[in-house]
Amino acid sequence: METKIVNNGLKDLTAVKASDGKVLRRVGTDEIYGNEVVLGYSYYTNGEKLAEPHLDSIEDFEEVDAPQEEVEQ
């Protein structure tokens, strides 16, 4: 997992990128976010609105093996 600073035109933000063959999963909810996440405020978790927005941190995500796509035959 690596981090980098990206700019959205207004301010610098932290982006987290998973290693090759891995994806990022939110700890505690098992939601898969893909191979890159720009950290910011989360207003929903698991489809439910949070009482207060949560400021994401690197610790909120973990790297897991990317799911294998099923091939139709």
C-alpha cells in the first residue's frame, strides 16, 4: 500500500493506492473500494447515513487480495 498527495483544485488530499493484485477494503464493514481511495469525509457506511461525518484515515482501510472475476463459458 502506498500513499500520495493529490490536489483537487482546491486543496491537497491524501490518496491511498493498493499494491498490484490487491484492493482496499474498509475495516469493520468489509466494503470493497477498489485499488485507490482519496481520503475525505464519509457520510455513509454500509449504505447507512452516519449521525456525524467520519474523517477517513489510512487505518480505516486494509489491503486484501483482489476478487477473482468469474468467466462465463
